Amino acid sequence: MSSPVVSVVVASYNGRSRIDNALTSLRAQDLAEPFEVIVVDSGEDDCAAHVRCRYPEVRVIRFHRRLWPGAARNRGIQSSSGRYVAFLPDDGVARPDWLRRRLAAHRSGHPAVAGAITNGRPRHLIATAAHYLEYSALIPSRRILAEQEVPHCLSYERSLFERLGSFPEGTRTGEDTLFNERCLAAGVRVGFEPRAQLAHLGPTRLRPYLRHQYEHGVGLARCVRLHGHRSPIGPPDQPAVAALTRIFVAYPVRRWWGSIKRVARGRPSALPACLALAPLTWAGLLATAAGAWAEWRQLDRAETPSSETTGRRNGISAQAEPAAIYLTFDDGPDPRWTRRILAELERAEACASFFVVGSLVAEQPGVVEEMLERGHRVELHCMKHLEHAGRSHEEIEADTRTALEELAKLGVRPSRWRPPGGICTESTLEVAKVCGVELTGWSADPQDWRGHPVARMLTILKRQLRLGSVVVMHDAVGPRAQREGCLETVRLIEPLITLIRSLGAEPAALPAPAGEPDVGRVRARFPVFRATATS
């Protein structure tokens, strides 16, 4: 088959009972040009096996843990090859001309194209109330679509992801809103095509409807507090009383009244039904408000700043982008413990950064190759684990260059450097600049090198972890370690990753510093060593 011109990503969580409608509608597309369909499936049901059996033309990417929509979209994009990327929910049904009309709008000069969403279950009261509540701004009317402050239901030219990065992954909902705001800020031209329609098969039972709206509120609060999204629920730094009033009064009133006005102008024949369903609509609005308020208070208790996490360690400032929590390991590679840690990370579907010791790299090049093959980052720690306090400039530079040469034999060019013990002198700063590596610290430390049991390390981390934290651990027994092995570190990985995901974050490796090649990733700032000298 020729290379696809369009890639359609279908994100599905426990979607076995819903996905047939979506995939059947894609089979019925009247587009004469080749396109591909990628299902990113997560959850506990047999959706992936069902799709592989019934839709052999569809590519399936399977995750056992739940992926929030941003992460699912990003995995689909990474696996796609079309010039344009469209997204279809697993409870959506695309009209036969959905792709053809989107493609025509893209080719008319629009890198992003906004479509419309119709009610797929007009005879169900709850589904209809949910539709008016969520999708009144997506009525098939060019005027209504163009009035959106942030356009939704978009397909994109692939180059936008290379230019602007990926969808944020640290929120349950709103990932498309945040990315589309990024598009608008970058001056991306958005086209509106009301004939590119999909029908949404909304919930028909009260409990799923209210639960979905509650999660929508949780996601809204996270978008406001952690990503700076502007919303009627107010600014991220407002007092609690103001937030409570806006969340439970201003937000639902404004949203309901906006929905009524859009229906009256875009589909006036549906206005009586929209008004009659006001009790169900308001139940959903209050569920959204409850979710937003619960998450707002949770973020207050966690003392999470609105845009970045800031702290200090021994006079070293730390700043991080609150999109993930970053896992790092020092002192390896170790043929026994590093491999066990790699296996645990693979089971948890997580990546990490390994700050390696050059002398051990020379002894265990195969372990470093395994790190790279499994998608982890290999960064610089040292050659001989010499702490820099009291060392001459020549000693520090020689140790660093020797370690870089050892890594270069394996084709590795580190972009980050964490000196032994986190000790940074004036010579450290100079060597880092000459060697082109960014000094990188940490903001959360379970002190695994002391031999603490898992329970104690988790207690320590629960006090320290924030969105954007950089966690330091050790995959080998270093010279100052007070333990004989790394078994407790191995055992820590699974509950630590569970804790990270409970905070709404994803465990991740540190990306390259700003200015370094790192295609497809959003640039971020992390704890770095500043000009703090140690004599």
C-alpha cells in the first residue's frame, strides 16, 4: 500500500464495548487516498485482541496500565506516518466524508482543521443532556465553530508536533485545549469545516454521566493550576473563598448560559429540549464543579505552584516543568542491580535517566546498550567517583573527559552531568561549560544508599514529591553507600511509580536541555546547579 496521507488515532480505555462503531465508521470512509488507523488501547478488557481479530488492517498499540488521553494521543502520533493526523474517540462515529473534508480543508492552506460533533443518541435524555453540556460549541455551524475561544475537534499537519511539541500528559482531560492554545499562540491558521462531523455516543446512565463530568472538573482544575489555562473558575493563585465561589457559581452559570445561547443560534429547533433537560444539565455542571473543587484543594494541600516547582538544596536552586516526575539513577551500570531495575521499569512501562560511572561503563558496555535499547537516557556521572571539593581543576577536567571518551566508544553523547555527591565547585561549572553538558541536580531523595526499607523511602518521597520533581536513586553500591546491595531500590520502583501516577503525573526520563536536539518533546527546565561554589 502507498504511504498514508492521513493517520487516524483512536484512543481507547476499556473500549471493547464501544470501539466497533468507531472502526466500522472508518472502514466506510469515502476517501480515495490511502490512510491508516492506529488504536492506542489501555485497560483490562480484551479490546486489543478483538480489534486485531476483527480489523486486521488496524495497527494496535497495547498498554496494560491506563493512559490518560494526552499520553494516548502522543503514543499514536509517534507510531503514525501520515502527513496529517486526526483523532477519533472510541465512542465516536465518523461520517463517511469525515476524512475527505478534513483533508480538503488542510490542502486549502490550514495546518489545523476544526470539525463538528453531533449527538449520536438523540433519543436518550442523559446522552442528549451530556451533548448539550459538552459540545454546544461544536454544533455544525461555521459561525458557532469560529466563535470558540479555543477551537476543538482538530486534526493537524504533522509538522505542528515537530514545531510545538506533544500533548501534555499530566492531566485527565483538557490536553487538546492546552495544545490548541499553544497552536493559537504560535499563530497557527485554523480552518473550520462544519461538514467534517462525528457523532458522539454519549452515556445513557446517570452514574457514568456524573462520573465523567466529575473527572472533567478534575482535569479543568489541573489545567488551570498547573498549565495556566484561563477559565471562569479563576486564576491559579486566587484565595480559596474566591475559588469556591467561582467554581460553584460563576463557572456553571456561565457555561449553562453559553450553551443555551449557542443552541438558540446554531440549532434553534433543539432549544426547547435543551431547556427541558436543564435539571440533568445542572447535575452534570455541579458534578464538574465538585471535581474541580476537590482537585483544587488537593493541589493546595500538595503546595504545588501554578507553573513550576521551585526549591533549594544546599544553596542550589531547582526549577522544573510540572508535566511529569523524573526518575534518575546514579553510580551504575551494575551487571546485577541495573538489569533488575531495567526489568522493573519495563514492567511498569516507564523510562529513566541513568547517570553512569565511566570505569563501570568500560567493564559493562552491554548493560549500557540495554539501557539504550529500552528507551532510557544515558548521562554522565563521573569516571572514578571523585567528589569535587578540594580537587584541582585539572583533576576534575581529566576525570570528566575520560568518562566522556568511554561513553563515546558506545556512541553515547550525554547532555547532562551530575557530579558525585552533587558537589559543585567553580571548576565544575567551568568544566561543564567547556564539555557542553548541563549540570543537573535533584529535588527528591529517598536516600536509598542508606539501605532504608521500601516503606520508609515511600514515606520520605510522599513528603517531597511534586509534579516536576527529579528523583535521585542508585543502581549500584557507591563508595559512600551504607548497604550491601540495591534490592530495596529494586523493590521501590513499582510502588514509587504507582505513587507518581496517583498524583496525575507520568514517570519519565529527563529530556535533553533546551537547545539540545530532542525532536518531538516539549522543552522543559529541571533542577540545575547554579553558581554556588564549594571551597
